[in-house]
Amino acid sequence: MLLIDCPYCGKRPEIEFTYGGQAHVARPSDPGLLDDQSWAEYLYMRANTKGVHAERWRHAHGCARFFNALRDTTSDRILATYKTGEPRPQLAADAGSGR
């Protein structure tokens, strides 16, 4: 079983968590000004990264808080977790890629 390190509660089994989508997606400041195409892109278009991907998770059966995780989509390993609002942590593998 995969253990996920909740930044608020510590390591817990994956069945306590729910996936919340791609992290760091900024909501439009005035959604009413968007045309249908722009609104659809905001709602549905997400990066489908092969490799390290920033995701939102919720500790649904624990503290119920959202947090972010860096997950390697090729191995399904969670490399880091951090609180919502904190900057994405720099991983050793990211250092040469400019992320």
C-alpha cells in the first residue's frame, strides 16, 4: 500500500486521500469576461505530464485539508508533499531542468 505524507498529519495509507487535479492552476480573475473557449480551457485542459507532476490531494478521511504533491507519473511515486500556498519544492532532478 502506498503511504502519502500529509503535511498536516504525517504518513497515512493512500485510501485516506482523494485526488484533486493538477496543482497551481490559477482561477481567472474575472471569469465573466472569458469566452466559451477560454472558459472550457480553464475547466478541462490540463497538462498530462510524463514524469514529475504537481497535483492537489485532499486528506478526505483525516484532517480534510488540501495539499500539493509532486508525483512521478512514470513510477507512481510521490516525491514530495507541501501545503497549499507554499511554493513548489525544488527536487534534485529539477535542478538542471529550470523548473
